[in-house]
Amino acid sequence: MNTHRMVINEATCSQFQMSSYFHFITPSGKSSVVQAPPYHYGADFITVYFKSDPEKLQYFLPEPLKVADGSAVAYVSDFVCTISEKDPNAPFEDPAQATYREAAVGVKCTYRGNPGVYYPFMWVDRDWSLVRGWSLGYPKKLADDIHMTRLHKYIPKVPYYGVGTKLSGYCARHGSRILNVSLNITRKGTAKDLISSPSVYAQRYFPANMEGQKSVNELVEIQKGNAQLGDEIWYGEGKVEFYESRNEEVTRIDPVEPLYGLSYQFGFTNYGSKVLEQNIKN
Amino acid sequence: MNTHRMVINEATCSQFQMSSYFHFITPSGKSSVVQAPPYHYGADFITVYFKSDPEKLQYFLPEPLKVADGSAVAYVSDFVCTISEKDPNAPFEDPAQATYREAAVGVKCTYRGNPGVYYPFMWVDRDWSLVRGWSLGYPKKLADDIHMTRLHKYIPKVPYYGVGTKLSGYCARHGSRILNVSLNITRKGTAKDLISSPSVYAQRYFPANMEGQKSVNELVEIQKGNAQLGDEIWYGEGKVEFYESRNEEVTRIDPVEPLYGLSYQFGFTNYGSKVLEQNIKN
Amino acid sequence: MNTHRMVINEATCSQFQMSSYFHFITPSGKSSVVQAPPYHYGADFITVYFKSDPEKLQYFLPEPLKVADGSAVAYVSDFVCTISEKDPNAPFEDPAQATYREAAVGVKCTYRGNPGVYYPFMWVDRDWSLVRGWSLGYPKKLADDIHMTRLHKYIPKVPYYGVGTKLSGYCARHGSRILNVSLNITRKGTAKDLISSPSVYAQRYFPANMEGQKSVNELVEIQKGNAQLGDEIWYGEGKVEFYESRNEEVTRIDPVEPLYGLSYQFGFTNYGSKVLEQNIKN
Amino acid sequence: MNTHRMVINEATCSQFQMSSYFHFITPSGKSSVVQAPPYHYGADFITVYFKSDPEKLQYFLPEPLKVADGSAVAYVSDFVCTISEKDPNAPFEDPAQATYREAAVGVKCTYRGNPGVYYPFMWVDRDWSLVRGWSLGYPKKLADDIHMTRLHKYIPKVPYYGVGTKLSGYCARHGSRILNVSLNITRKGTAKDLISSPSVYAQRYFPANMEGQKSVNELVEIQKGNAQLGDEIWYGEGKVEFYESRNEEVTRIDPVEPLYGLSYQFGFTNYGSKVLEQNIKN
């Protein structure tokens, strides 16, 4: 293995030295679609917690993950700023490398008794976000379009975040709406309103298409850190809608019963992925 | 004329009743690409003031506007939230109708002795922003892509706005970079650092292509109000770069001498456009 | 009026000399989003003829157009190549200026007894196509995405045009599917299968937003010529589907009864628009 | 390994049965971004052969590939129609899954004495094309925009393919032009004008980011078949231009000496990738 491309812990990442984490694979690393982790993130979320039939959710979990009580989450988010630690100047030097939008659906589950969340569906709008995600184990596809309500402190006649404010977000792909979330704010929220998961489980996967090829198929736990929740949390009535599309299957988890929704800002780091199992089965 | 489509002053706009301000023109107005003004805006700017040869700037001014002292401005901006007053629910019900990005170049000038600014070049990324702009007199074209540095309070290891922070933005069209602005923050700014223009001059224009057609060609003054500057103003070294492109001519104003740059948030309203002259000449 | 910008007949267009037909309005015309007509077009169509309730169709016609027998048409198309006659090198020098996709719905109607077609809905994917269209009288909005089946003579295992081949196309905007057409080819078609309209009626429109402004609101007849139908015409079972969207109202003409569909190639010229009536009412 | 996901030879692909070749990985395979090979392609190319300094080209070749005589190729192409053999209805049922555009640069080389071509740079405009490419070993990144001259038989006043016709194509990413090719047709071409490569070498790659993870790093030979060249081949003066961009390094192979260019249509199949070496070094 090309060990000089591996990032074993945070310490090894501090040289701010590029190499090719992925295509284009060159000695300089300059044209790699993205650098290796750690990845740092600062994002704004419209999140709705909901319940669905546990059996329907189990369908999307790789073995040996077990569905929890039918709890799940959908969000549309604006990853306002994100970097690879090895490429800290991207927000200034290449803004298209440092901001993206994401929509996702997550399922509460356990791995050998340890509670966590697994995201069967994730859509983003940048290629480097696909690559980062896949290498960590996130199941990303490219959206045509992800949009959400954005408010501004200084626009006349449009209220900023507060009781009564309504927010929504959507994701579309191949010319079809896939997912809507919406939130009608009823009160200020607190950190306790966030349903946090001790672990995030995911599946690193790279397929073989001929005999003799290696492949990757690993159940992993994303190594997270630096979690920081913004002060402005808003709580309210939430709504989730899924739509049929030929290359999607999120409607399999309908009907859903929304619990409530949140608007918040969140910062965190993904350091890499710890392997739990090899050659798992979906 | 279809007077029910005209908006004469703010009072007439308060019914929150849609009609067709532009195509698709239907009795209900539901599918009009955008509603009539007033338009409200809340935006984040990376702005660089610069000087160029006054004669080169005069080239882009319609008669009888006169170039000032060669002062000009370029910005890349995120119009985080904007509405037509008649469609106040768009940010929630149709987020793609309520946010866009814009890059522009403006020239200091006078109209019969009255100082103001005229924007010969403006690029945006939404069709309804084109229509709103044109009907007010702004010269908008559609960018492939407008991107700018976006910072987030909660991302680890990426500093938020402050001394030493660097910001940039760009606009591309037809596969070519057209314009770059960048800012290296050196100090906190104040409202006095903004070079405000008493008037914004513009050109309402709709062409005829056969005898017997009406056309529109009016020098106007945009009717602005509700200006509100955000508290967070940042001042620093600015840079502007223009690039050649087959369907652009912004490089005609090169070379430019940058003065300084600003990062700030701004809210305002455009009520419509007051006609100054008819059938002007470019 | 700026008469040097007017194109009265084809003869005046032969100098291949640019001027500003629309923004950006400059002496050179180099950065005009598009040049004046004539416009030449070569396009591939998936077209479905259908019937709807005449009263529902009449709703979308400006006065004094009268709906015909409820006949209508929907198409998704690939405008493979198009130019302004004044900018004949665009396909080579600026490919993004010379190709676009379009979806539309048209209604059979009469103007003072003279039969024709009027298109209440048209979506495209390029700004210069919006401007050309509007200046001629076509009601264009920008799609997120227009896609259609594209076949290739040399791909293995995918049949080319022929009996049994299926084609489809769609248009999406603001993250929602708006329109689908599909065709199941049952036989070779002929020129007689095309339902041609002697006239194309349209509405040139530019709004006023304050007293003193001029506006444009003209019922026009598009001046067409050089029609050339390709040899390869395919006929079959057609299907049309319209979808709800907040800023669209094409579903008002549901239910529709499809008649049949066609696949064909077509070339033509638009010279400009002849005014029929001023200050019409929708 | 999940052997039911492997495709060992063409025979195993004939069931037209979907499974998850890549994310989203589900039991049904319905939402997999793409199905396993074989992949069939029908594409239109603007191709320019050129020479560069062999040492500069060697820089981009993984070991043990050896640069040939400095011969290389750049193209911009329209993959008009393509399918996974397991998803043959995509062109009709989901047109966004069956057409894309691609630009690339290839380098003539040898693998242990066997001549072939290796593509260090490839840009496309669809996520499923990224995934297909990577799993075969192609180094794909997502372009903002790939455009090329498209001609149409029936457009008035624009000549179709023939002597004197000029064609061009470009690729842009992150708001910057990366690559231009152009062709000035001087004569009809023949199959002999195509510089064919006995083998296409590529690099299957999936990175590890923590100890314990598997990774993939294989030098492979793409298994090609069903090559069919279209009748219409056009030969002429070619030109290639590369541009600087922060996340690209194609300009490293400047200066280039163009040899000639071609316009042609080509159909072919990729069955998968045969492993030549494991754990190679770039």
C-alpha cells in the first residue's frame, strides 16, 4: 500500500503538504480532487426527527447493524465552510473547493449493542464532497440541486430566526424532487433538543468488476471530534416528505411520523474511519 | 397599458396579491417568473474600490452620464435572502426563488451634475433576478458560476472574520473566469469606509426588431430605501482581476489600481425606477 | 428610438456587425447577451399532440386570440445549433452561445379568424435564449434541467431510431419536475404527420414599474422562414404528463388526451415579430 | 467479498438484474448510482493529437509505465448515449442516466514493452460517470461545464461537417477554463487517421485513511470491445490549449506541438479491468 498517502492520526496531518488522496493521482498531489482527512466542517442545518416502521428502516442497514426503535432523521444543510486540514487555504484560494450543500436521511441503530446512526442516503453538490464522503464511508450521490430557506439579518420585511419563522429545504436529482423538510419554529431550542448519536456507522465500499481485483467493503465508525453547537437553536413543528424517483428508494420508508424539527449551526471534524468489520453484507 | 401591473408607489404593493409582472403572463400571475417591485434584499459583499482611466470608464456610460474621477467598484456578493414584497413567503415555500449570487462592476459618474454610480456589468445566477434587474434597469447576464469565500463561526481551525483573514470571490461565464476580487483584512471597518453613491443610475432597455414595435430605452434612477448596514465591517487590502472572454469586455477598463476592499452585510429595498431621460444613446 | 439597433428585414443583417441588442449595452456590442435577429435554428424534437378542454386552454391566451378545438402540443427539444445571423462564428468560437435545450406547450388558436399556435409555456437553459425569445414574444423561463433520450448510431446493444424504440424528455425547474413527454415509435412518419400552424402568435412584453416609464405589450406574429424538415420522422404512441410546482400552472390544462407523438429534426429561421395589436389584455 | 456484486465476464451480465454496484448500497440495487459493467458507449469526438516533452509526460505515469515518444492526445467529447448493460432502459426511462460529456488528455506509453495509452486527466459532467470511470481505473473529476461545437443538418446558413468547417470544445472547472481543443477541417479523414492504442492502461484506486482499512491501488488494462468507427471522419489542423487552475496541473505538459485533429463518431464497450500490478507507485 502507498503508506505515504495514509493518515493514521491527526499528528501526521500537520504539515499542510498536499499529496494525491484520490484522482488525479500525481507526484505533486496538486490536482487531487481532495486531500486526505482530517476534514473540518461548519454547517447550518434544517433537521427533522421522525419515526418509521423499524422493519422498513432495517432494510437499508448493512449487517450486523440492528435498527433501534424506528427513530430516524432527515436534514437539508448548507456546509458553509469546510476544509481538508492539508489544504487550509481553500476557502480563500479556491472557494468552489470549500462550500457545498447536503441532504441526508439517517437511521438510529446499534452495532453489537452500541447505539449509533447510519445514513443510507446522502446527496451533495460537489465532486470532492463525494470522494471525501465515500472514503470515510458515507453514501453520497450528486444532487441536481439542494436549496433551503436562507435568512439575513438586514433584509427589510422578512423576519429573521424567531418564533413563527418557517424554514424549508429540498433535494432534487435527475430532474425530480426527492426530499423536502420543513420547520415551523415554535420556541427557542436547547442543546438537549438535538438527538445525538454516540457513534456514526458507515460503509467504505469500492467494487471489483473482474477476477483478480481487490475491493473494499468495510463497516466503519467515523472518527469524529471538535463538536461545537451554535448558540442559536430553534425548535418547532417538523415535516418530512419523500418522493418517488427512478434511481432512488427513500419512499420505501414511508409513511413517516414527524416528531419535531430544529434549526441550528454545528461545527465538527472527521478524522477518518475505524474499521469494525470487513466484507459485510447489505 | 396594463395599468393593473404597474407599481406606482409602495402603498399599492401591500396587498400580497400576485399578478404577472413578466412571462409567463397569465390571469393568475402564479407562473410569472417574478412579481413586481418593491424588492427587498439582504446580502453579503466582498467589495473592492479601484481607480481606472476615466476615458476607459466613460466608454461604458450611456449619454448623458459623465464619468467622475475614475473611481469604480467591483464586488462579488451573496444575496442570501431577497423577496418581491408581493411574494413574501418565497423564502419558505420556494427557496430557489429567494436567494442568488451576484458579481458587478460600477462606475462613479454624474447625471447633469448629480453624483451617482452606474453599473455597466452585472452577473447573477437566477432567471428571476435577470428579469427584476432588467425591469429596474440593471444590466444582468447569467453567470455559469459565482463563488466566494464563506466563513462559519463553528468550523474548527478556520478563523472567522478578523484581522489577517483573507476572502475572495469570482464570476465565470461560458466556461471562462471573468472577474476576481480578493480582500486581505487589516482592520475593523466602519460605515465611513463605504463609498456610498447618492444615486444609482441605470438603463431600462427592451429592443425592437421590426418596424411598428415599441421599444424601451430609458435612463433611470433606481428608487432605493431602507438601507441598513450590518455591524460587522472589515477593511483591508483589495485586489481586482478581469479576464478576457469572447462575450465580455470588462478588460477594456484595465489596468486598474485597487484602493482597498471591504467585507460587509447590507439590507435595502428597490421600489422601482424613476425615468430621467427617454431614448438615450450608448 | 435607437434605430441602428433595429432589424427591419433580412437584408440589413448581412454585415455580420455586432451591436448591443440587449444588455450589456456598449458601443461595440461585444458583450451583448445576444445579437439581433434573424436567428437560425436546427433542432431535434420529441413532440406529442394532445387534446384538452378548450376553456382551460383559452385561459392562457391573450386577447383577442380564440382557442381552436382544444388541440395542443408539448415538446422537449435539443436546439443542437442556433445562431444570430450577425454572429455566425459562435458555434466555433463560443459553443455555449450556440446550443440549448427547450421544452414548451402550445395551443391551437385563431387571431381574427386566422389559425395559428400560441405558446403559453416555454423553458430553456440559456440566458441568451431567454432574451431572444422575449424580444420575439416567446414566454421563456429558465429550467434547472431539460433532458431527453439521445440515441447514437454506433453504441452497441442500444437500438437506433426505429419501430419499437422509446424516447422521452423532461423539464424541471426549482427542483421539481414540470413536464414529461414520451414516445413509443410504431412506424416511420411523414411530413403530413406534423400538424403545422400557418402562424405563430406571441406576446412581446416588458413591464413598467413606475409612472413615466414606457412599457411594451404587443400581440405579434413571429416572422418565420427557411423551414426544412429532416428526412427521419418517426411516429408513435405519445404521452404527456404535467406536474404541480409553486411557480408553474401548466397542470391547469389537465386532464389531457394524447393523440400521438413524433420524433423529427427541423431547421428554420425567425426574422422578427410583426405587431398585430398593442396593449393587449391577458 | 460480496461476490454477487462482481462481474467476471460478459456472460454474467445478461440477466438485466440490478444490484448495488456502488452507493446507495441496498438489497434491491435500485438506488445504486450506477450498475456494474459492461458499459456501452456511443460518442462524438473532437480529438487533437500532439507532442510534448517525454519527460514532462512521464511525470504523470504510474510505475512501471514508460512514456513513448512524447505522443499524446486531447479530446472533448459528447457521450451522446451510454448504458450499463444491466440497465438497458435508462436512455428512455431516465435520460439523465444515459448521456454525458467528457474531456481528457492521454499519453502514449508502454507497459513492460506493450504499447498503449494512459489518461492522466479526465473530466465529465455526471456523478455516475465518475463512479463507472473510477471503478474501471479512469481518473475522473467533475467539470463545471464541457461544451463543444454541435452542428445540425437542417439549420439555415451554418455549414454542416465539411472542408472549411471549424469545431472547438472546452472544459471548465471551479470557474476556470482548463482545456480547449479546436479543429479546422481540411479534408475527409479515414480510419487510418485515428492513432489507435492496442491497450488502455489505467489505475484503480481507493484510498485508506486509517490503519486497518483496506485500499485499492491497481494498474489495470481496460477490457475493451465492440469498437465501431463512424463513417464520417474529418481531418484538419488541430490546436490544444491548457490553462492554469489551482486544482489542476495539465499545464505541466506545455509547451505542446499539435499534429492534427479529427472529428469522428465512435462506439465501444468496456467490460471491466484486468489487473496488471498491485500497489503501484505514482
